[in-house]
Amino acid sequence: MNTELFLRLIRNIANVPVLEITDYDKDLRSFEEKYCFNNSLQPMFTREALSLLMNSADPSTIYEIVDQLGVCTCFFVFGDRMILVGPYVQSEYSESKTEQILIKNNVPSSSTIALRLYYTSFQIIYSSQLQALITSIMQSFEPGILAYNYRKLSGFIQESSEVSHGTAIENTNFSNIYRRYDNERRFLSMIKNGDVENVKQAYSTMANIKGNEELMKDNPSYSKPEISFAIIRVLARKAAEDSGLSVITINAITQKYVQLLDSVKDTVIQHNYIENMILELTSAVHEYKLSMGDYSAPIQKVIEYIDFHLSEEILIDELSRTANVSASHLSKVFKKETGKTITEYIAGKRCEKAAGFLRDTDNEIQEISSYVGYSDNNYFVKVFKKVYGMTPSGYRKRNRAATLTKGTVTVS
């Protein structure tokens, strides 16, 4: 059997990593180092676990591992060769679900962005699709082979339907080039300025999704989602970056939609994803301008650093290096511009995040305090009371009572 061709077919058609395991220790160690985000969250992605599973595998079964993050991989024996496929995912990224998993596993909130980037770097493909693809390729190599069994070690299977699509690409007409560039400049200006109200209309005008057919003939790029998305993503990223928005935030938003667009074939859904990406980027710029617009560049960098490392130990020396000023100067300028000391600001942001979980979840207070950056629960209670004028439990009780009162209907 031509193993390399077999692997290449799966890799190219499914757009997922595929590996033949020849040296269990070396190959699985490499897999763990490259794809295991966190051993406690993904114990079955470790070299030891994979080796144990593979050594006890039934040679006529495709095994699928789904960890609690929703990241999957599968393995099977074919032609006396152990094949490992993945990682891949079966659904789009969920911020709320991920935060709950991190809280329950005592993982700090500063891991959220890195985890989102990790998760959205994988192809969305459903178990049934991948199983059918692998079976078909097996049968093309060995026509008489019996169908493999399928065993899911955790998680669930989702089904997907594909809709074929296609659009014609025609020659451009120079008569509308200037108008197109004017529309593009206006669209990018909307993103850069955080104009959530008008950016969708600006995009529609630029892409001419609902415009006249004559312009569409002269500007066909935006009618084909896979082409338009590549163009718009680059333009939108640059416009958002010019606004001052963090490139980490920009990348997290756009990469999520790269994954989503690859998961569907329906052009209507693809265009919706492109619009949603534009709105999310513009909204992020809008929020950035509201929260950062009055601050100097060094203080903006410090606030951004604090936001990204909120649950970690934040040292004044690290902040001063980020702002490229001395620690004493930074403390004075930060107090002058924000009205708070750096310590007060960090405490306020941590307590604000904790307050959201107290209102909206049933997580234990100690779990929440650890998640937002306080390993000492008693100290967290003290800080929270100073910020909100009441203990975390009192805050939760008051907000739950307010919610019940609001939902009460009086019958006369």
C-alpha cells in the first residue's frame, strides 16, 4: 500500500493533520507537544494515554477521542499501520462554555484568548463526514475490505448537510474602478472609526450584495465568498489595527471566522459569516475607543496588558517595560489619566469580571475568585467588598432577588 498517498488523500480532502505512528514514543510525544493545550483539560491527548489506547485498539475499529474542550482526534489501524487523524473540532467556539470549563478545572481566565486561538485553528468537520471519508479512501485502496466499526471515546456526533454552490467570475470594467475604491475607503473608514451603525451598509455598498447587476459584473470578487473573505479579512484587519485595537484581539476575531467559513458550503451562510466578522471587528473598535479614547499611548498599552493578564500576577516593572517609561512615572501618569492607582484599577477589573459570574452562574465563590486572579478567597471577599460595598455572597443574593422581583407578575 502507498501509505504516503493514503495519508495525503485524507489530509487534502478533510484539511486536517494526518500522521502514521511508527515510533510510538517519538511520534506521540511530538503530537502532545504540538496539539495538547493543557494536560489536565486534555488527558487523552498525552503521549501516555494515546499509547495505551493504541496498543489496546481493535484493528477493525475507528476510534474517536473528544476531549472536554470539544477538540477531537481519531485513530485506526489500516494495512498494519497505525494512523492518527486530527485534531479537528465539531462546532464553533463558545466563549461561555469554555469559561465554565476553565473555572471548573481551576485554569486562570488569562488562558481564554490563547485557548480561543488554539481551538479556532482547527478545521470543523463532523464525525460522520470524517468516518465516511476514511472508509471511502480505505475501500479505494482495498476494495474488498469490510466496513470498520466506529467507537467514540467521549463527546458527541453532529450531522452536517452540504449545499453545492458556484459563481461565475467575469472580467472587470475600468469604468467603475474609482467608484469601487471610494466605496472601499468609506467601508474601511467605518471600521477604523468603530461606526457600528453604518458599517454594514458601507460593506453592502462596497460588495454590492444587493446592488445592480451591472456593477456586480464589474466587481465580481465580492460575490464569491471564499475570494471576498480573503480580501475583506486583510482590509478589515488593517483598518482595525489602524484604530489602535490590539492585534491579538483582531486575530482572535478573524481567525474564528476563517474556521466557520471553511465549515459550510452554503453561500448565504458564508456571506452572513463575513458580515458578522465585520460587525464584530467594528464593535471591538467601538468598545476600544470608548474605553481607551482619552488615554495616552503608554497608558493604553498598560491597560491592554492588564486586560490580557488579568488573572495573573501583574508586576509594576513589567507594566513599566510595556509602556517604556519608569515605574514611578507610570504610577503618576496612570493615576492622573484614569483617576485610579494601578492596584485599584486591577482590583476593579477583577471584581467586575467576578460580579458577572456571581450574577449569571452558580459557580462557587472560591472558584470565581481563583478564576479572576485571587488564590486567597478571604482576600478576594475583602477586595470585592471594598469595590462593591458588599460581600460576593451579598452581591449574588441581592441580584438574584432583583431578578426574581423583576420576573414577578401581579394578578388583580
